[in-house]
Amino acid sequence: MLSAGLSLVLALERLGELEGGRHREYLHTVVLRLKAGGSWGQAWAGEPTPAELVPLRDTLGFMVETGAPSAALIEIMAARERRKGYRTSEKSAAKLGVKLVVPLGLCSLPAFICLGVLPVLISMVPAVLP
């Protein structure tokens, strides 16, 4: 939105409408404070910022304070968040693999013994006994 030329205030309003308006009220409060002439820090002060919005707040705050180009910073932040999500998913998948081995072993090992080892041992008993 910012690279298309939308102002920061309008972009924050539009972001509030995403995901079913999950952060609509919080971002609406921020926008109202910015429109009233408050600084970036004052606009985000008050209620605790939702965890999902902290990277956005910090990145846009850097842009507002330094005048750095916003679209590039947002793209970098988004790529970092995606990598973080991928790493979290990979770690969860690795843990799931380890957790699945125990039930598989508990179910398969007795079946292997009953169907594979015991018949061989039973068939060997008459040959071993005199």
C-alpha cells in the first residue's frame, strides 16, 4: 500500500480491516491519535500493542523518525517474519517426528514379536527338545 502511494495513516486504517478486522479497533485508535497531531510514540502509547503488530510498529516508527523509504523496510520485515515462521514450522515438524516414533514402536514391536519371533521360536522347540 505504501509503495502504491497510500499515506501512512490510510495504510494503517486499511491494515485494520485485514483478517476480518481483528486489529481494527486498536489501529483505529492509533490513526485517530496520529490525525490529532500526536507523535508516533504517543499514537502507539496507552494499551499494550498486540504481539503481531510490534514488528510493524517498530519498522514504521523507524521510517517515520528517519524518513527512510518505507516499502523496502516493510518487505525486509515481511521476509524476516516469513523465515521465522518457516523455522518454527520446521522445528515443530521435527518434534512431531520424534513424538510419533514412541507410539509406533509401542504398537509395532509387540506385533512383530507375536507374529514374527514367537512362531519361529515355537517351530524350533520340537527340534531342540529330545
